[in-house]
Amino acid sequence: MTHIRHDTVIVGGGLVGGLTALLLQKEGVQPLVLDIAPTLDAAKVLEHVDTRVLALNTATLHLLETVNVWQNIRRHAPYTGMHVWNKNGHGEISFGQPSLESPPQKDWLGSMVEPSIINLAIQQRMLDVLTNYRTSVSVKYVEPDAQGWCITLNNDEKIYTRLLIGADGANSLVRKHADIEVKILDYKQAAIGCAIKTKHVHHSVARQIFLPTGPLAYLPLAVTQNEEQNTWQSIVWTLPDTLCQQYMQLDDQAFKQQLTQSSLYLQGGVVEVSKRASFSLKARAAKHYVKPGLALVGDAAHVIHPLAGQGVNIGCLDAAILVDVLIQDWKNTGQWASKTALKKYERRRKMENEMTMHSMSFMNWLQRSDLTAVIWARTFGLKQVHRFSPLKNRFMRQASGLSVLAKSRYRL
């Protein structure tokens, strides 16, 4: 029996999977995208403000502009400055500078975007330019066959492909059914996320204070037009598991007081708070990113601690580098998704991502330690980075993701 075999199937249509698909489409490859999410209703998405935001760096914004997605983002909050400091120490570091309303894009360090808003823009673009994009699709299992991979859907439909890309998140079914092991590091921490309104405006600055219990981030949040701008922010408050449970049980008034006191009255204190959500924190690292005819990208390949907000950005870099090596190898050899190309992708991304993951884990431990020597070392380190411009500029370029893109067709 003859089966129709696709060149590329992507399981997952979120930011990373959608970006991968759109980058491929721009290079002349039409992938089939299987998205578990339904077709979104733009009006419903826009009327609701998501209290969680993604901190998109310069490289991610550039990639989204490349595939004509960023131009259709309906709501976002650019940030022009970052300020990081430790409660138990005197070290601090700042990047960029505060800004008034509507800062010009040349001054942005990045922008805060709600996941629902980015998913809407990604989906609308895929609906416009992809010939094979399917929503509300559930995958039952995947298995290798003689010429690639077979995907079986929940309705028992079978789809065959030469290249399968797993972009289906931290609990990736593609990774599981491909028998790729994953290492898990449980931080014994959880994070509280919600929207807050502060007494003073944020001036487009993302702030993070390292508390003895874990980092607390204040991130600019774009709100609907009838709300007061520049005083709403999204928080990510990392806490030990038991303390997180206690804070989640507080009523709104008590939580506002606790947050205001813990942050040392940051931005003048909290005057309003939205409904809270919590999520456990675990790092994940796939043992392999590739198998013959298969590649993992984004959270399917790695999950890191959120303290630097880099998780989604390194996932977008995965998408860019995977497409870059696939297209380059295809043009040079005429082969699609060769073993050589996939291994090159793994070499370029796996070690760098694992170094980022371990550095975030180390920073998390370093900032929580109350040992005198550690307090001195982290204070000294922050001061040196802050004062030494070449080191600070290198740190900023690394955080922007531009150093990775510089080695690809997507360099700025």
C-alpha cells in the first residue's frame, strides 16, 4: 500500500513550533503542522489580559519580524531597562535605561508579550501562508518506519514523514515515544504568577530582586486601553514549595502586604492584585535532540529555571538553527534532513543550552545562599560586571541571543 509521505511534520503549533514552520515556509518548504490547540477567536483572546508574560529578547523579536508575525502582535509591553539586585548584599547590575511611554524600538531590550497574544499572531500567520496546518489535532503515538516516521492520531489516522519535529512542550509525546531519555532536576521550588498594580510606574524597566527564598521578578505588562498604563506588571515569584503553598492560601489583602514587604516596597508597593496561579519548577534536559529523521526543539528538548526569562528565547534559537542547517545542507547536498544535518543542529544547540541550564541552576543556588563568602562573591561579581563596560556589553549580547544568530542566515 502506498502512503503519502510528507517531507516535514511538526507536532506542536505554539511559539517555537509555529516559528519553525514559518521559517521553513519562508525557505520554500511547506511543513504539515499538527496543533492540539483549537482555532483561536481573536476577539476572545484580546478581551482577556493574561497575567503571565514571555520576555522576548532581541533575537526572538528579529525572528518574529522575519516571518511577519511581530507586525501583527496586538498587545505587548517593550522594556528598555533591566535592574537586578540582591536583598542580602550590595551588588546590583543595570542594563539599558528607564523610558517614558511608547519608547522607540531602537531603545528596546525586548518586549513582554502574553502567551495568548503571541499564539494568536503565530496561528493567524500559519493559517495565511501554510498549506498544511491542522488545529485541534491530538497525536496518539509516533514510531519509526523504513523511510522516516509514522504519526498515529487519536482518530487512528496515520501520517508519514521523512522528518518529524517535536515542538510539543515539556511533557513531549514525541520525545517519549521516540525513546529519548530526559534528565529532570527538581528544584523543590514553585513560582507564583499574577498581575499586580503598583503605586509608582515601571518606566519600561524589568526588575528582579534576589530574596533569600528565591528571585522575584516584576515585568511590565500591557493592559487594555481603559486601564491605567505603566503601573501594571506581571510577577514571577520563586519560592520553596511549602512557602509557595502558604502564600497561595493567603487572601488578596494579605498577599499584597506580603509581596509589598518582601520586595521592600518596590515601586511604592502593591495596590491591586489579580488571581494567582502557581507552577512547580523542574529543569529538563533531553539526552539527545535528534534521531534519524527526528529533531526536538524548545521545551521538548530542554526546560530551564525561569529566573533569567531565557527559556522561550533559547527555544526560538533552536528553531532558527535547525532551519538554518537543514536548508544549508539541502542546498549543498540535495538531501532533506540528512543525519549529518541533524547532528550538526544538535552540536550547535545542545551544549550551549545545557550550559545555560546549569548556569541558571548555579545562579539560583548562589543567590539563595546565606554563607558569608558566597554573599561577598556574588556582591563582588555583580559590581564588577556593572562597572566593566566590555564585560557588561558581552553579557548583554549573550542575553539578547544575537551571538547565536550571528552564525546563521538570520544574523542582524
